Amino acid sequence: MIANATSLAGAIGFVIVLGVGFALGRDWDRTLISAAVAALAFGLIGRWWILLWIMGLKSAQAEQAEEQERAMREAAQTEAEVTEEAPTA
């Protein structure tokens, strides 16, 4: 997933800069060099962003699991308290 996102970001950067270079009427060599540098920059930024996104998702999942566990413990404790308070006949 990380490799795909990095490659996609690099390709997007390459295409954007290539298109802008041709739209501005720049020479092939200058446009290709700029596009290659942009592909590297976009790829690195894309990799950073996807790693940040994945870490956020993992953190949210861990918090959700902790909250679920806490709710189950509280429910079990409440149930035990209700059972203790019930009068025996």
C-alpha cells in the first residue's frame, strides 16, 4: 500500500509538472528534468502523508479497542453490582 501510494504520488507529480512545462512552452530537456525532480518530491511527500495516515488509523483503532474493553468491564461490574443488590427470596 505504501509503495503504491508513493508511486502514484510520484506519477501525479511528474504528469502535473510535465503538463505545466509544455503549457508554458518550455524545452523538452528542461521540462523532463523538472518533471523528474517533481516526481521525486511528490513521491517523498506522498510517502510521508500515507505513513502519517496509516499511523493515525492504527492509533484510532487502538483507542477504539481500549474504549470497547473499558465499556465491557464497566458493564460487567454494573451487572455484578445489580446481582449483589438483588434480594434473595
